[in-house]
Amino acid sequence: MHGIQVVPQARGLDSYSPGLSIEEIKEKYGLSQVIKMASNENPLGTSPVVRDSLASNAEFAFRYPRSGNPELRKALASFLGIPSTCIVPGNGSDEIIDALIRILARPGVDNICAFSPCFSIYSLQSRLSGVEFRQAELDSSLCFDWEKLLDLTDEYTRIVFVTNPDNPSGYSVFSEEIVHLAQKLPAGCALIVDEAYADFARDVNRISVIPQLEKLGNVVVLRTFSKLFGLAGMRLGYGVMPEDLADCLLRVKLPFSVNILADQAGQAALRDGDFYAETRRVVLAGREYLQGHLEDLGCRVWPSQANFIMFTPPLSGRAVFRGLLERGIIVRPLDSYGFADSLRVSVGTEWENERFVFSMREIIHAG
Ligand SMILES: *Cc1c(COP(=O)(O)O)cnc(C)c1O
């Protein structure tokens, strides 16, 4: 019998481990109501302006989108105050990560560097491409150790990934540090700064490196509609990069990866300033509330500028995770990030945050 041969790097990879779904947990624990605080989604749901856009564009689902999504690029350009020629939309920022790895790094020759732990898509897609992936440990308070990261790089380093604010810790640095790193990288190496959570920072403008991109020349910024804009299920993200790289990426990426509804939904989301402001208000207040209560309950809490909080409970992380599931609350265990004792909770609505704290109190007092 004939068989089908798969490249070896595709066999060895573990798949991305997503948060548990609400339906799974309802079934398993016989619950009628489940709160998901595991995947850093927007606690307010989908913006009403986006819903209207989706409804009124439903009739165009039979059409191909315009290749390269020119209207969306223009809308993003005016939202960010940069030229549209620097912007490449993708099917989530995941698609941009994957495409950049494939056009920047040569399999079996080049390497890619990042901190450990980091967002697993960087390593999964590097390895799938046959590119060596090197990691520098974060320091003990989960801060960035730039020297350690730079020590990993050499003349074959084509990409350095940094997530700012970081996932899962929520740690962030001001853009000056990113600029310094960019200036010290080997020639030809791109610094990819993943700003998926930058919109949740107290002071976005001090964290984001987008305003300095023009003068740097070797930096790419990734942004997503999945978190603050509440469009995780639509799959929409983008990269901001030097014009010649954007031009190359647009020519080689799959032409219709951003579908017609996502394209329109993204433009609608950018118009809905009220939803943006309300999401920020709810998340910043909720973050402070959760931080304070978790500390009061004896947890170690990592200071976060994102829409989630990493914490280490005074009982075993696994036991707390299970206790929360039994009470209908899904958070994210961090075993896959190498922190078996810690959990990550996404900031929810006021009511969800209160339910979470109430359940945490029950679990910790019983333990
Ligand atoms: C959630 C997240 C993203 C967003 O990915 P999408 O593909 O745009 O949904 C990117 N980077 C990090 C670190 C994230 O946590």
C-alpha cells in the first residue's frame, strides 16, 4: 500500500493549547452557567456598531473580498496616524507571525530568538518552518533581561520576538527600551514587537513603539482586533512595518485570508470610539479590583498592564483551577508556560470579577 509522507518537523510538534470552552465545562460539571476568564477576550462582547456592520454585510458573503483589504488599511492608517503602505492585515496576528517567519528566515540556516516563556505561536511556526528557535529565560520577577536575549543572537538571527505587554505576566516596558534593543540587533535582523495588549496599558503612548517605527527601519509591530476590539472569532490582526517589507508581504501572503466580514467589522470597530473607551474603563477598573482582592487572599500577583492577571495562589494552582471549574469559572492554568503553580485570569465584567473573587475566597478558606 502507498502512504503519505509528512515533513518530520510537522510530526514532532504539539498543537497550540487553547483555553477550555464554556460548552465543555457545562457538560462535564453539569452547570447551567459558566464564566470564561481564560482567553483574554473582551468582557463586553461584540460592539453594537460591529454587529450592525456584520448584519448589513451578510448579503455580500458570496463575494470575494478586495485583495489586500485597501479600505481597512486606509482606516487603520488614519486610526494610527501612519501611512497605509506600512500596514498589512492578516487572519489574526497569527497569520502575520507565520508569514513573516516564512519570508524572513531560511530553514536550516537562520535562527529566531525570544524570551522563555513566550507566546507559543512564535516557536510553533518557527519549528514548522524548520528554523531554529532560541530562548532566553526571563529573570525571576519575569522582567526582560535584554543582555541575555542579545547574547543568543548572531549573524544568522533573522527575527527577535518581544511581547509588550507580555503574556502571561502582563509585564511591560516603555518604548525607549524597545528602541535600544532595536539599535543593538545584528544587521538584517527584524525586531517583531507583539503589542496585542498595548491598548490596555495605562499609558498606551509610552508603551507602543509605533510612533518611532519610521526612524528605526528594523522593527515590526503586531496588533490584533482579538482583544480590546472584541473580534477574536472574526480573526483579524495586522502588522505595521517598513514599506518595502509590507509590499513584499502583501505580494506573497494568501490574497483572501482576511474575509469580507472581518474587513468590514474591523472598520466598524475602529469607528466605535465609545466601545473602545468603555472597554478600557471596565478593564482598567477590573484589573485593579482583581489585583487588590487576590493580594488580600494571600496570592502573589504580578503587576499587569494587560487585560489579564497572573497570580500564584497560596494553595496548589491545580487545586484552585479545579475548584474554580467546579464553581463554573474557567481560568488559564500556566503549565504550558512552565508555571505549574500559577494561574492567569482575564479581567471580566464587574459581575464576573465579583463571582471570581467570591469563589476564590471559598476555595482558599476551605483549603
Ligand atoms: C492573543 C494574542 C495574540 C492575538 O492573536 P490573533 O491571531 O490576532 O487572535 C497575539 N499575540 C499574543 C501574545 C496574544 O496573547
